[in-house]
Amino acid sequence: MTDLLPLGMLAELTHRCPLACPYCSNPVELDRRSDELDTATWLRIFEEAAELGVLQLHLSGGEPTARSDIVELTRGAAKAGLYTNLITSGVGLTKQRLEALAEAGLDHVQLSWQDTDPVVADKIAGLEGAHRWKHETARAVVELGLPLTINVVIHRLNIARIADMIVAACRTGARRIEVAHTQYYGWGLANRAALLPTQEQVEAAHAAVAQIRRELEPSILIDYVAPDHFSRFPKPCMNGWGRQSLNVTPRGKVLPCHAAESIRGLTFWTVHDHSLREIWHDSPAFNAFRGTDWMKEPCRSCPRKHIDFGGCRCQAFAWTGDAANTDPACELSPYHGALRDAVAGPRTNELIYRRFSQPKPVLQD
Ligand code: SF4
Ligand code: FES
């Protein structure tokens, strides 16, 4: 039993998506449509989440609007008292559907962009015309008066235009832009050699963001998530395992983080067998890395352990085979040298697209 309460829940309504981004945060093994939870089950989960203390619900995917019941789900979440955020590619979303979502109580839209260069944007998305559609969706969201956040994932192919993307987002009327470097697990890890920028590119990007912040803030809020492969210490991933949020997969597994299924050996309880309250408090996966008792050295005796919680469990597992090890992004990790070698290593132009039919990529060196 923990005293902690979750503030947010990510509802991965489906893994279906019109795009095929090679840094997708979905697991490499995607859930099929036939496995997805039905409407009544999602509505029950939203009620349970609100009772548990969740305030913010992120309706995500894949592409959440690929669900034909997205308006009904949004209405149910709003009725449960949750603040609803739609995380969307914007592709396939019409103005009429957005109006219906707003009328159902949608509070906020988070729209992904790939680039300001339309050719590169469509190449990364794996879909011709995606860039144009996203701009139309941004316009429709702002016209409806819904608050808009634009988020961009940064990598080697778009990092040179990081400032352009922030300026372009500001011009749409977005209130916030989240610019986050690729996270290297799952699909991102499979594509690391294609997506990883160079040290020089990262330093130039940091300087560009600092400059554009001076010019544009506070007319737009700029959230910049720096890449931990180029830092001395890791990020406090998830703000600590099992501390603030939970994630429900399309088939109903409840995870402490969206990539947790990449850690072999963890057992995840499902909404079919347990209530969200039981899962949050008692499930083995949520308790596996809560607090600091599970830590090994060097984290165990490190003064930063309550700041970064030892970094990312998924990244630790991907690089070391043991999720209880120190995140190799930390310079104190014995595996840090391998990560730095990868940063200095060769690059490729080959992208492995996230698709259901894609042959399973190799995830470890
Ligand atoms: Fe963080 Fe562990 Fe590194 Fe200390 S040793 S900085 S707690 S990851
Ligand atoms: Fe899973 Fe960091 S992505 S803990």
C-alpha cells in the first residue's frame, strides 16, 4: 500500500495509427484491433481513475480518433470529472469531429508535428500529405477555441530546424510547444543509428532554443526536453516509477510507464481482473521500483537518488539487461561508456517504420 496517488492516466485507446513514425513510443509488439477494450470497459476505467484521484486523462494511442467511439469516450471521461487531453496526429480528424469532441467536453488538444520541411515531415510520418493535414487540424483546433499544444520529437533529420518549428508552432496560435528529443527504447532504440544526432548538433539545438525562448516567451510556453544521451545525469523518468501516473494499454494491461512492457520478467495486472485501485497499490509491477529500497549502487548511496530516482528503468533494462541497474545515461553507471560509444558511433539513413506488419526489429546491440 502506498500513500502516493496518481495525478494522470494515459489511456492508449488503440495502437492503430495512420502514421508510422520510427521513434513511436508504442511497444514493438502492437496490440491488434480485435484485442482492444470495448467502450463500456473504458468508461468504467475512467470512473475508477477519477475515484482513485486521477485529475488528467490523456486520450492517446496510436491515433485515438481511430476509435469510432472517441466522442462517447470523451463524454464519459468529462462526466467522470477528468480533465481530458487528446493526443493526436491530427491526420483523419475533421472539423466536424473536433466540434463533436469539444461539445462532449474535450479540454485540450496535443498535436504532433514532425518537421517544418513538408518533405521530411511526410517521410518521418511515413505518409504523404500528413504535414498538410496536421496544419489544417491545428487551424481547426484554434478556431474552435480549444487550447492547443504542439509537440515535436527531435532527431538527426529535423534538429537543424528546431527554432523554425517553434516559430511555426507559435504562428498557429498554439499556447505551448513541447520539443523533446527522441527517447531511445522500443522503436526509437531500433532506429537509434538513424535518429541520434551528433554532439555538435545537440549543442547547436540547445543554443537555438535558448535564443528563441528569449524572443518568443511568454507569448508561447516552450517545454524543452534535452536528450539524456548527451547529459551527465539521467532524467527523472516518469517522475519516479509508480509515483504519479499510470498507463492503460489497448488490451487493458496497466503499466507504470508506457514502455514498461519492454522490461522482461515484470507481471502486469489487467483491468479485466483487478480494479485500478488494486493495481496502483498492490500489483507487483507498480511496486517493483517504487521508492528507493530496490536501488543498487551507485544509486543507493547517491545524493541525487531523490532527484532523478535512478533515471529510466526501461533504458536501464535495454542497455544492461537489469532494470534495477543505474540508468546508463548517468556518468556514474558502469555502462555509461557503452552509451557514449553509441553516441560517437556510426549513423545510418535506414529507417525502420512502426507498422503492424514490420518484421520485429533487433532491440539490443
Ligand atoms: Fe541518479 Fe543513480 Fe546517477 Fe545518482 S547514481 S545521479 S541516483 S542515476
Ligand atoms: Fe519506462 Fe523510463 S520509459 S521508466
